[in-house]
Amino acid sequence: MIAFPSLRFSPSLRLSLSASVAAVCLLAACVGPDFERPAPPKVDAYVQKDSVPTQTAKAEIMGGESQRLVAGADIPGQWWTLFRSGPLNALIERSLKANPTITAAEAALRAATEAAEAQRGAYFPLVTGGVSANRQKTQSFNGATPTSPVTNSQGFVFNTYATQLAVSYTPDVWGANYRQVENLEAQAESQRFQLEAAILTLTSNLVAAAVTDAGLREQVAAQEEVIHLDQQTFDILNRLYEIGTQPRAAVAQQEAQLDKDKAALPALLKSLELNRDALAALAGGYPSQDIVETFRLDSLTLPEELPISLPSRLVEQRPDIRQAEANLHSASASVGVATAARLPVINLTANMASSAPFIAGEQGLFTPGTGTWSIGSSVLATLFDGFGLLHKQRQAEALLDQAKEQYRSTVITAFQNVADSLHAIKQDADALAAAVAAEKAAADSRDIVQRQLQTGTANYLALITAQQALASAKQLRVQAQAARYADTAALFQALGGGWWNRTEAKPADTKPETASN
């Protein structure tokens, strides 16, 4: 499904290289702060005590099952399969391959990874080589000395050939390159988790849109039933008015109710069409290319066990928190880069060259006397720049403070998301139970009126009124039923979506350290 690019060096070579550079950094006193992962927040619950029970209310209807909150359980990598919907699984699988946001995030990750690899090359000397060939003409005037040197052949037209090999190396005395590589690797890690966040957002939005599609279809059907019953009531009242047994006011009142319910139908149809457009876009297509999948609430299974990760694990699991942590790491390394920029830079150079009028032979390029060489070193330090480098360092330190607070804000928001989802699961389960009871009561009322109609103690108008009440109760029940599926998807999203359990998603060294049971 989603594969991450591998690095150019093997894991063992990268580990050896990192260890060697770290040792050099320790010996040379790397500048800047050493990054330490923030400690998890010292909270042991998402909500206040007893505000959310471990088991929700139950309603006798599909999607009304009681859900049990299982503390410390793990989240499956493809959590959406818990709804047991073939069309939903097919839609998500297709969307993960076609959605441009995902492919763009993958490209951004590849670019960030290559940038880190490119910077890692500064650990090694730079070796350049060159070959040149020139044809020249010199000339003397009236036997005078030529204006330019001539070869031993005394010819005025001659060739020159040259080769050169240059080696330069900048020792990472202050750890400037080490910090820059650290910075770029942290940026690549940020992009990695931005991709994971994009995948989680896409799958969550697809599940929510599928649930909305199913709920709106049933709401449209219920509203059409209400309109049909309104029309029947209006027709009856109108006939009774014509024979003089009903006042005109009753007919006008029912006509207004009919028009009101008719006006509500286009809004539902509009929402349904807009949601279908959203589904098509999420799947990487255009609205004119309508998706083939349609959804019904009774085709979805409500997961009866909901894994609730421990609060200490949430900072490991949420992609946005891991991205904020990587940004914090990058900001920390940037302080070291800015600090090192104020310190002297040592350069070591070595050059070998050869120049001759012929490539081979007695005066060839590699004969004695044609070669030159040089070895040198230099130290370059900024003596005065108007305090520019000082202020850049202070800027990096301020950005580090900003990244710390942004990380803290992300963690707080994550805990709020989980708490909101838990409260919604509890309250919407209660709401569905009440809506099912109201629908049952409305159905019982209609049945009573039907029996009364058969015995002559009620009229047909009373039956239609009871049927209208039942249709309205059904609409409320459909909304509450859809909310339970949406709440479940929101909880999986709030807890991080189980990306660490997708074997194709991440290298092993980036999985949450505490995510396994």
C-alpha cells in the first residue's frame, strides 16, 4: 500500500558511521544542545473520573450494540476493517493509491531523506579531478622575444595538456556538520510523520464520509415518507373542507407543514451530493467520475470492543505529536548549526597537477619535471559582521522555544481529541438508546391508532398523524445511529490509527517504543 524509501547506506554502515561521528563530536565538543525526547505528560486518564463508563448503553438495533472500552489494548493497523464493510475496504485501498495528498507527502519524504543523505557526504573529503587541452599560438616581431613562452620545439603554434587532482576537507571540529545532518534527519522524520498523518486523515475522512453517505440516504428515505404522509393528510383535510366538516385554517396549516417538509428534502439531497463529491475527491477522482460504492448503515458493523491506549503511549502513537517532536529536534539541532557558524573553520587542501605539450612521449604529461603539488591549510573566522551571526543564533534559540510550546500544544490537543471522542461515544450511545425507544413508542402509537381505526374509534387522519410522528422519530434515530459509527472512527483517529502495526509503513526503528503489549 504505502512504502517508505530506504536509505542509501545499509543499517549497519549507517550505525557505524553515526557512532564514529558521535565519538568525534564528543571529543571535539559539539556545540549546541543535545536533544532529549520530551517526557510523556504526567496524567493517567483522558477524562475525569467516572465521566465515561467502561461500557456504553445498548439499543436493540443494528449499530446499537454496547461497546466496551478496553484500556491498554492495541489498535490494528487497518482499523477500518473492523466495520466489516467490503465496499469501504475497497474504497480506502483504492484511495490510498490514488489520493494526490498521499503521493505528494511521499515525494516530500523522499526529498527530505535525500537532503539528509546529501549533507552526510560532508563527513568525507571532497575529491575533484580535471583534464584540459589547449592549442595556442605565439608570435615574435622582427626577431624579438616572443610575447609568450614557447615549447622546446621552438614552434609558435603548440598544444598544452594538463591534469589536476584536488582534495579538500573541512574537519567537523565544532560538530557543525553533525548538527546539520541531525537537523535534516529530523526534518525527514517530520515529513515521515506528516505522511502518516495524511494517511490517517484520509482513512478517517473516508470512513466518516461513508457513514454520512449511509445516514443521509436513510434520512432522505425517511423525509420522502414524511412528505408522502403530509400529502395524504392534506388531501384528506382538503376533501373534508370541501364537504364542510373541516375549517379552512386546518387545511392551510397542513399545507404549510407539507411545504415545510418539502423544503427540507433538497437540503438533504444537497448534503448527499456534496458528500458524494467529497468521496470522489478523497478517492483521487473528479466529481463527474462518481464512485461505485454506496453505503447503508445496516451493512456496517459497530466494533463492540474499543482499544483505549494508555495516556503514556499517546505521545508515541499520534503522528502529529511525533511530527511536532521531530520539529523540536530539528529546532534543537539548528541552534548548534547557528552556534558553530560563529566559530573558526579549518580547511585542509592538497593538489597534484601535471602540464605538458604532449599527452605521451618525452614531453608527455607524466614525465619527470611536468608535475606540481601543494599541501595547505587555512583557518577562517568571522571577526566582525555587525553581530549578524549572534542574532541568528538567538533567532534559532527563540525558534527552539517556539517548537517546545508547539509540541506541548499538540499534546494537549491530542488528549482533548481522545477525551472528546470518549464523551461522544458515551453520550451518543445514550442518545441512540433514547431515539430507538422514541421510535418504538411512535410505532406503538401508530399500531394503536390502526386498531382504533378498524373498530371505528379513530379516523384516518389520526392514523396519518401517528405515521408522521413515526417517520420523524425514525429520522432522529438514523442520525443517532450514524453518529455512533462516526464516533468510533473519530476515536481510532484520535488514538493514532495503528500505523505502527502496518508492516509496510515504517522501518522498525521508528515504531512507538511502548506501543506493543
